[in-house]
Amino acid sequence: MKSLWLPLLLFLLCSCGIVQAQSKIEGKINDVKDQLKLQNATIMLLTARDSILTDFTRSDEVGKFSLAKPDTGQYILIVTYPKYGEFYADILPGKDYTNLSIGLTSSTTLLEEVIVTGRIPITIKGDTTEYDARSFKVEKNAKVEDLLKVLPGITVDASGKITAQGKTVEKMLVDGEEFFGDDPKLVSRNIRSDMVDKIQVYEKKSDKAEKTGIDDGVRTQTINVKLKEEAKRGIFGKADAGVGNNKFYLGQGFLNYFNQSFRLSTYLIASNTGKTGLNGQEASSIGGDGDGSGNFEGEGVPKSLNTGFLYSDKTANKKHVWRIDYKYGQSNVDLDRSIFTRNAARDTILISNNNTAASSDSKKHNVGLKYEFKIDSLSDLTIWAGANRRRDISSSATISTTFNQFDQQINGNTRNFKNDTEAGQYNTSAIYVRRFKKKGRSLTFSYATSGNKQDGRQQLYSNLSYYRDGDSVGSTILDQEKVIANKSFAIGGDVSYSEPLSKKLILAFEYGINFNRDNNSVKSSNKNPVTGKYDDPDEVYSNDFLYKTTRNTYNLSVNYKPLEKFVINIANRFENSDLSQLNRADNAHLSRSFFVYNPVLDLNYEIKKNRSISMVYRGTNGLPSLNQIQPLRSNLDPLNEYLGNENLKPSYTNELNLGFRSFSILKGEFYGIFINASRTNKALVQNATIDSVGKTTFIWDNLNHNTNNQISISPMYYGILWKKYQLRHGGGPTLSIGNNYNYVNNILANAKFQTYSLNYGLQKSTTKGLDFEFEVSPGYVIQNNSIGKMEDSKGFTLSSNGSLKYFLPAKFVLRTDFNYRYQAPTAVYSKKFERFVLSPALSKKFMKDEKLEATFMVNDILNQNIGFERNQNGTLLTERRFNTIGRYYMVKLSWEINKMLAKSK
């Protein structure tokens, strides 16, 4: 029996060796004709069934390579090398691929193993990661946003914010050109995914760097959507119409006509649901959050109408390029808001309750122009111009009361305010760049001018009562009309010259000069009880100021590339500002002059492909504004007054940013760590003085013997959790610690804060069965204040949001969006806050091409959407509650428009 153990052991060892040998794909790559060893050839392993990239590597200096071989399944091996034909081979289970000899040839004839297979999903071209759109599955008639959600290394959150390779995408282009500006959501939510050929991700240099060829270190994470050739000639868009209970409605249309370089786009949106589909600037104009999410998340209930068009084209030789866009928007917001504040001094605590009912109407016209003229191969001229016209009408009624810590009333105020203001603004700028034959040498001229005018009329009525020991001790009635007339004008330019001192070193010098002139006038008049008219001038709260500023800037910068992958940028910016102020009321003059130095050191090192480290140091002088030196006196809020300080000096902030990023195309994962730290000397802080009747007077001051500090650390990871089910996950913790100083009744208060949070997200997108995405963010906040233990606050927070989507038979889709928010009670806020908003919908697609979709949806089915905010800033605690859009039902029809004028290849 023992004699059998030795052969059996040898057999097992041999079997293990065979299994081990077959777990690798190894070989050499060489030129067929000359037998040259091909270094840095790309070797990729794809699944045979759906051409998904599973692994890749590059050959070493002698042409050798090694890949891990999966245990099961059929695969395709692809080898590519510049100017050589590609090699394709089947990789089958149970066969040995440990000694491959692969020959590449520049002819069109390849080896017998060549087969025809699917497209390569991901390729790397220099610094650009390129995704083949047709290699990733999305729903029919899906938009670019849906396509981005399934691309490795790209995430899209519930608000539509896009992150690529760990960085927020700030620009999204279509075939390299702007599309209604560069707002990413206008592209991602309106371009159809089936029109897309490639998605390119890269870090875009600044316009100036691209024109001059000088790398200034400025980078913007950018996605370029390359359209299919047949999609560049056609009509596409979408129309939505919906009606609901409680008079809710939604109507929007987006239509585009493309014919190669000629492009014409228009849109119309009318809604009172808050889901406007606007970009950040437009959403903020109706009180939204301004993040471009397309959802109204501000205060009140809005009604909005927005429309616009875009026209762009270029000549056949691309020598002239132009674009014109126009936008019009009008909105109305009705608001009911209550604000609870708690402000503490050393011996006094003031608790205020403020209730406001307000409405506002806004109308705005905006037009923009861009023209590019390519004079010759070495010089070009770019011109921008824009103008807008706006009118705002608003009114509000406010009732407020203030108590001390002994529950004794200090004051009470009834305030009514009306405003009717018209404003216009224009701007023009141009840049001319002349490059020379010597690489890196260039001469640049730029020019800019702008101006605006604002005229308005305001009416203020205030009845302010004072109390002592609970008894009324008097009141002040204010009934005024104010006439506002403001004008400003600015003009300036700069010239810069760059000279390469060597192949690795470029020196650049820039000089600029800017002039600003601002006129600010407010004429206040009291109501005359005899005439009933506002003809009694109030000299105290009337202002007529003329501000003049002359700013000279000098910048000496160095661009040094000691290695191909290591870039050092140093900027030395000096600024001399002369400020002049004239008070026309009493002919008083005020002049100030500041000379400051703002250095920048930017280091970027690419450790290897898709892995880099960066460091940026900035020294920034914060100049006091003219309003901080001598603000316009205002009594619009009788309980809060702001005074100027002519002795203010600039603050200086040292800021350091460190970042490490690593991205794996094959594994679809990103990880990195980001550190930000800052320290501000001579910080500009407010000194708040609270009197016995609850009035607070604010004056700016410099913090001379202490510093404001802050540091945050954020590691993060995103990757594939379970490839079989296309589950992706990621997130990371964030730590933030710091302190801020301010004065309360001339006593220095140090507010310290600590914030600990963890963000985790999970996503599945297969367009079959159940798809979902959700994010959860637990956190813990600690706030301490030196002015008193009663202002210390600790509490747990939790937020979560996401969506679920289930694909049913007969083209039905059941989906729901949810948002949860929780704030635990603290020593200051004794009650917790909790809100869970759930919005389900059922949709059905019709027709063979699924262009028609009917949807029944319920917004906030649990009716828990409560407008709520809490904030603590030093000794001031604020809690805001406001009306917002709650539960409603809606039936919506959506029609996809897609007519291509060229046949698909």
C-alpha cells in the first residue's frame, strides 16, 4: 500500500504544476519580419460572449508579457502595437497558453488565429480615457446621463453631479464645442445615448494655456461627447407634458437641428413643480440651490417659464467660428418662512422668532456671443460679448419677537417691505495670441470692459417696540421710501510674454492694469404726515458715494519640466491697488493703498499611467472691500446695523492642497486621498455689539494675535463589488477640524468644530430586473465655543438618497426616488429632525421604437417634505423652516424626437 503513495504524490504534484502553469497567459511579442522585440505592446483579454475587457498589460523591454488566465469561460486575446496589424486569438478553457510566440506585421495579412470580434470597450490615448458607447448597455432612448452611470470610473449622483476618476466634471462638450455654455447637465440630460460614438475623459487645460502652449497647471475635469457621424445631421429632442392635482403642471420641450458644424437648439420650460431642468445659474434665479441639479430645492413654491435658443457654425476651413445664444426666464415664488435664532454673549442670550410671508417676481433677458478668428497657423483672436436685462418685484411682511434667557421679551417688530428694481449689465472681452516658431515663445494681449446700471424704488414700514422687565418702554415707527441709483464701469487689459530658456524651462512675464468706477446712491425720505407723501429727506440713511479703484498687477511665472511626467509651475503675483472714495453728501474723501504678494507653487507628478500625486500651495491676501471700510448705512433691518472700519488691513491665507489619485481602467476602480489645510493671519472678522434692547451693531476688525485654521482629510475608493451582477460601490470617510474667531461685545470668542463623516454608495445598472443606486452618509459633529459651555453642541447626523428601478414585462417600469435626513437632538436643539421623502412612479413605453412614454408619479407620497435648515456659526444658532413642494400626483407623457438625415453605417 505504501508503494502507491509515492506515485500518487508525484501525480498530484504534477497536476498542481499543470494547473498552476495553465493559470497564466504568457509569451513574447516580436516583429515577424525583423524579429525585433516589441516593447510596450498592449495585450488585452476580453470575454468572448460580450467583449468586456477583463485584464490587460504591456510587454517589457524584451517583448515578454504575462496575464492571469480565468478558470472558466471563453476569452479573446488582443495584441496591438502602433503601425502594426492587430492580433486576435481565442483563449479556451483547459488549454496551455504559457509559451505563446506572437508575431506582428505591418501588412494587412495577419496570422491564422485572426478572428472578427466586437469593439474594444475602453482605450487609453495619451492622457485621454476613451469609452466606446456601443459596448455598454443602457435603456432604449436613454440619455447621456444614463450612459455615464454604467461607465467604469464615472459616477452620477441623484442631483446629476458627475464625477470622473475621482474629480468633479465641470465641463461637458459636444464634439469639443460648448453646448448652451459648458454646463454638464444640459448635455447629459438632453443628448441621446444612441447618438454617441465615444465618451472621452481628460483634464482640459485653460484656454490661455491651449492657445499659448504654456502649461500653467490649470486643469478642468472634462467630458467630451463625440457623436456618430450620422448623428451630426439630424433633428432630435424631447417633449414632456404633465398635469397633476392641486393645479401642478409641467411642460418642457428641447429641440435640436444638427448639420455638421451648423447647430441650432431651442428649449421651452414651464413648470410649478420645481423640476425645471435648468442649469445652476437659472435655478438660482428662482430661489433654487444653484447646483444645477434641475430640481428646485430652495424656499417657497415656484412658478417658472424659461426659454432660449443657440446658434453656432463655422466656415469650411474652420477659420471663423461663432456662436450666439439667448435666454429668457421669468419666475414667481411664494414663501412662508419662520426663523429661530439664538445669539449668546457672555452675560446675555437673545432668542428670536421671525415669521415672514413673501412673494417675488423676476424677469430676465440674457444674450451671449463668442467669435473665434484663426488669422493664421500661429495667431488667433477670440472675442466674447454678453448683456442682460432684469426686473425684480418683491414684497414681504415680517413679524419678529426677541426674548432673553429669562424668557423676558426685549423687543418686537412688525416690518413690511416692497422692492421694484430694474438692472442691466454688459461685458466684452478679447484675447489675441501670437505664437512663434520657437516652441513655448508667445505674445498675448487681452482686453475687457464691463458695466452695469441699477435703478429701483423701495418702501419700508417698521414698527419696533422695546421692553424692559416685560413692560413696554417705547417704540419707533419708520415709514420711508428709498430711491436707488447705482452705476459701475470697469476697463482693463494685460500683456504677457513667454520665452523658453531651454526645452524644460519656460519663463513668462505678465503685466495688467484695471480701472473701476462705481457710483452708489440711496435717497431715503420719510413719509410726511401732513402731505401724506414721502418728501421728508432722511440724511442719516441717505448715501451718495463714488468709488474709484486702480489696480496694477505683475506676474513672473516659471514652468519647469525636469521630467516628462513631472511639472513644476511657480507664479509670483504682485498687486498694487489704489482705492479712492468720495462721499458726495459731505464732500469727504477716503483713500487707501494696498501692495500685496500672492505666490503659487503647483507640483504635479505622474507616477505611472493613471496614477499621480499633486501639491498646490497658495498665499492669498484678502483685501477689505470698500463696504467693509465704509459701508452704505442702511436701516432696512432696524435690529441689525453695519458700520465701516477705515483701519482695516489685508488678511493673509496660507493654503496647502495635497492629492493622490490612482485609477485602474481594467478593474474599474479609483482610489485616492485628498488633504486641504489653511491658516489665515489678520483675518477679517466681525465684532457684534448687542445692546439692552436687542439691537446688534456689526463692525469689521482684524484678528491680530490669533489665526483661523482648518484641515480636512478625505480618502475615497470606487470600484466593482460584484462583476457578475454589475454591482459598483465606493465612498470614503472625511475628517474636518478647525476654528474661527469673532468678537461678541468686544470679547474674543473662539469657535472650534470637528466633523466626522462616512459616505458609501452602491449601484447596479443592467436594464434588467432590479436596478438601483443609493448613497448613505452617517456623521458626527462637535462644536465648542470659548464664550460659554451652553454653546457647545454635539450630535449625530445621517443622510441617504437614491433610486430603485424594476423592469416589468410589456415595457412597464416601476421606479422610486427617496431621500432621508436625520439630525439628532443636541444640548442646544432639544428636538431631533427627521424627514423621509419617497416619490414612486410607474411608466409604460409604447411603439416599436419606444419613443412614447406615459408615466404616473407621486411626488413625496408620505407628505414629509418639510423645508428645514439648521446652522451654527460661532455663538449664533439658526433654525429655518419654510414652505416647499409637498405631495402631489401627476400624469406625464414624454415624446422622443429622433430623425437622422444620414443613414447609420
